[in-house]
Amino acid sequence: MKKFHPLKINTRNLTWDNNEPRSLDHDDRFFQSNVIDETSEVFIKANNLLERWAANKQSNFKIAELGFGFGLNFLITAKYWYQHNQNSKEWLDYVSIDCFPLNIKDFKKVVANYPELKEFSDEFIEHFPIECNGFTRVEIPKFRIRLTLIINNVEDALVSLIGNKNNKFDAWYLDGFDPNKNLSMWSSKVFESLYLLSNKNATFGTYTAAGFVRRGLEENGFKVSRVKGFANKRHRLQGVYKNGGGNFKSKIVPKKIAIIGSGIAGTCLAYKLASQNISVDLFDKKKDLNLNPWAAMYPKFSLGIDSRSELLIEGYFYSHRFYSKILNSFMNTGITFLDNGSERNSWIDRIIKLDRNDLFTQQSPEDINLQNNINQSFAGLKINLGGCISIDELNKTLVAHENINLINDKDFLEYEIDNKIKLKFKEGNNYEGYSHLILASGGTLKSVIPKIRLKHGAIAGFRDKKLNDIKYPINNSGYILPKFNNLNWAGSIYSNDEILDADIIDYKKIIDKNNHLLTEDDIKNIKKTWLGVRASLPDYLPVAGAIEQEKVFVLGGLGSRGLSLAPLLAETIMNDICNIPSPISQEVREAISPLRFND
């Protein structure tokens, strides 16, 4: 399977006529001038969407599209959905595949021609996805729509959906170019994937009437009708999945869920579930959570073409959008990595070759020093997206949701599954009546995944005038953060010992890791310290997924990337529980499966 590098962007070859694009790659136009009428007939009416939405008793409706293009089908569908479902609580899940990411300038150029879509295009621009290959999840709460945009070749993109029961669709938009000019979208493998990914009574609509398309769909379980085409086109195809092969046993409807562990993974997941109108009991054994006072998002972009790289990049971008919406205090300052040695230099060189000036900026020592009023000798690379977060503030914001009940001072022992889940705690209390349980604390995870490793660590808060004007996190061998509550926090040191003794920690190691700005004399400027613990696994990937009966899940092992991965992994487990299409590929799901360590 050929994989796209997550950050290496292919661009469309276009020509423009009155702001309407034409593909030079396929010698075909993307849409007709009367595209709203065309989409209404070829996709909305062909799939009988208005009537089906009115009768829908499920929590969401799922549309899959082959050929996102410039997003006009999506915007038109959003308009219909919003106009006809304003008083309902259901969400529309819209999964769309394209081999080219959407460029914001091109998008604005196209939608300027359609003022009747302005409310929807403006909202989409507010949530506009960062250009990258792979999976991107975008939530638009105003219209109750989740968009999952998959940038990959169509055959591989469809395969990356197969295997997850939630990736079963109610309607298909088959909107590739002319089949004779774009054979890859109309291949036998594509038709087979449609069969595997269709719900009972799924429908499709397409503008084409090509005979091999009709035969391919019929051979894969669809009853196909040839009907009058749109405008001057003689015929088009529409149809229904006739044999119901995608009808799986209904999942448990979640009403009350328990989560063990109120670190960032647990609180993100609690918030995600609570936002689906689910009651969540969030347990932690500590009375005082003592959360990290100030931390930076840590991109750690891996530049391979593999599941790990996909997860790190998709998780980072998703987290950035999440914090930007959730925390009013979050400031996008960016994060600088200093060019401090051969390994870092090689990493920076590889990133520069990606030609992503929207994401990365090279900095001279003078740039860094002038921007932060410091004096150091390294050049660097700035990640333009990112910043610092108080995890304590973040968690307090998340657990303030009315559907979350935080229960401290409860040391979890074990669970029992009958029809519902019952929890036992060392204090002798029992809690029961849960449809699902998620284990999200490092210590608890160790009982079900023995290969989890717990590392204790420490950071230090400095009060030093020479650090006063630092504007963004600066990463050397360690890191120094902008001022928060009159302190510049710096880190970090770790120990594999079971307990890290606060009285014997050598904070000079933090100074050594940041010797571009700190000296031995700065030991006297340490005014506050913080100790914490993090969990990781031998392959440096997290665990997220079900471990028993699709009722008990685990989420953890995020290591140093908690801020960068927790929101997307929480979304993934919430989607699993709530029958929502996955925000990550099946390949990534397998890479982070908690079952991967089973002998």
C-alpha cells in the first residue's frame, strides 16, 4: 500500500474561468455553474435524505463521499441538514475522501460565487483544517456536523476505514471525475469497499451512467437504477444496498460511564462523553490532583511514512484546534527547537525539505534573541502552531461540564461485568450501573497491561530577570517556558525509581539541559518545583481501545505527548462507544491497540 507522507502536500493542477476551477490532471471540471441544483438532485434527492432524516431515530446519520473537491457538496448538505433538523439533537457524520488537501485560498475563491452558502462557508472557514494527508476531524457544533476528511488515494482511504463497525454508512456520494478520465475512483476494489462499508439500506447517488460503474455496483450488492440525468445529461445512476450485509447488532446505548483517572487523558474523555449527553463519574485516588502548573504542547513530529507519524501529526493538529476552542487563555505562540547538534540538525533539514512555510519557520540566533530578549548562540526551527497550557486550568475547565461528577479519594481495585459494570474501591465503596468503563490512570493500567512503565519526573520554576521576556517555549536538551504566575518553568528530569524523593532531586540537571540560558548560579533562582509521573510503553505509542466486551476500554501511555495526543485519543474512544465513524485510520488503531502486547 502506497502511503502519503502526512506533511508532504500534493497540489492540484488547475485552470480558472470566472473563479470556477477545472482540473488539468483529469481534463474535467469540478462542478457545473448550477452546482447547488446539481447536488440537490444528484445527491440529496437521489439518497432521499430529507425524508430519511425526518424519520431517523438514531443518534447520527452517516454520509460518505468520494471526491471532496472544493467542499461544495459538503456545504450544500450542511445547509439542508441545518434547515431541516434545527430542533433535533442528532449529528450528521460526513466522511469525505480526496487525494488532494483543500487549500484555503482556493476554497475562498470558489465559495465567493455562492452567497447563498455564505453562512456555512464562513463557519467552515472558522474551523478550516490544516493541510495534511491522512485523517482530519473537524467538528462544527453550530450545525451539529462532524467532518472527517481523508486525504489519500481512494482505494487505500476506503481500506483504512474497513474493520471498524462504526464506519458503516447510510448514504454515498460518488462524485469523482468522468470515469473514463479517473479510472482509479471507479475500480473493482472501490466497489468492493462500498459493499463492506455500507449499512443496511444504504443508498448512493452519482452523476455518471457508465455501464461498468453500474455493473460494478450491482456485483457488490447494490440495486441500481438508471434515471434521467441532471440538466443536459441524459442519464445518471442511483440505488440502494439490497442485501443488508452491513447490518450489525446494535451497540449498547451509553447513559452512564465510569472513568478511572482524572489526568489529561481522563478529563478529555470525560468531556467528550459528557458533550454527548452521557453522565460520567470520574474517579481519582488523590485528594489533591497536583497537576502540572504549566506545560508546552510537544509536537515531536516523526517524519516517517507510518502509523506513528500519522498519529503524532494528526493528534497535534487536532489538539491545537481543541485547546483553541476550549481555553480562552490558550495563546498560539509557537514552539522553537534549537539546532543544538547533529541529530536535531538532521531533523530540521528534513522538515525544511517538506516546504511547509505555513507550519515551520527557520530562525537565526539573532531572530530568537531579539524576539525573546535573550542571549544565546543557536539557530532554530519554529513550529508555528502550539503553545503553553496549564493542565490544572484545562482539567478544571473540562470537568466543569454539568454531566461530569468528579469523585476524589477513591483507590480503584477491580470491576465486575454482569449486565452492567460494578466498581470496587479500597475504601470499601461500590459504584454500579455503568454501561462502560475506561481505565485512564497509569497505575491502574499496569494491572491490565503489565508492559506499561511509570516514570517519575520533576520540573523547576525559576524567577530570573533574563528569562522575563521569553515569548514562546524554547527547546534545547530541556526546555524553558514563557512566564506563568511570575515563574519561568523549565524541565525536565526523570527517574525510573518507584518513588522520586523530592529532597534529593538534583535540579542542576535541569540547568545543564538548558545551559544555553541557565548557569550554575541559577540554582538559587528556583522558587518552586513540581513532581509528577507519566506512563509509557516499550514502542513509545499509547494504548487506546477496548479490552473486554466493547464495554471496558483503556486510554493511556501517552508519555511526554499527553497534551498533543489526549484530545484525539479521547475522541477516538468516545466515537467507539457512541457509534461514530473513527477519526483515525484502521492502521493507526491497530498500532495503538491495547491488545498488541498479548502473547
